[in-house]
Amino acid sequence: MKYFRLRGTGVSPGIAVGEIFLKERVFFTTRKEILPKNQIPGEMKRLKAAIGRTGAQLFSLKEEIREKIGDEHAFIFDAHIMILED
């Protein structure tokens, strides 16, 4: 088995060891795309719909965590919801 280290910002102290599955290799880019003015309203509608779906998922996850392990652990979703609202 091949091992490699993933780096990121931890949300809790400690380490984790386990297997991961990468479906595909993803590279993030900062591609700039110019939209014709007539496409902007449609894209704004898509963006608002995506934000709405994401908010609903976050609220659902928050409630699920609150019910399973309590309010003290569910509060982290408040921060995610506030970021989404910004």
C-alpha cells in the first residue's frame, strides 16, 4: 500500500489514519470566463438555487448532529451557514 500525507487545516487536535478513495484527480484553477450579458440573469438564478440547496443541506446536517450528539457539536454548522450567507 502506498502512503502519502495530505495537509490542511485541522478542526480538532490529533491525527487520523485510514484509507481514502479518490474518484478522480481534481486540480483547482482560477479560470476566468466572460459571460454575455443575456446569460447573467440565468447564472444568477442558478447561483441562488445552489446557495438555497446548500443552506438546506447544512441545516439538515446541523439538526442530525444535534439529535445524535448534542448542541455543543452542532454549533460548527452555524459558522458554515454564516459563511454561506455572506
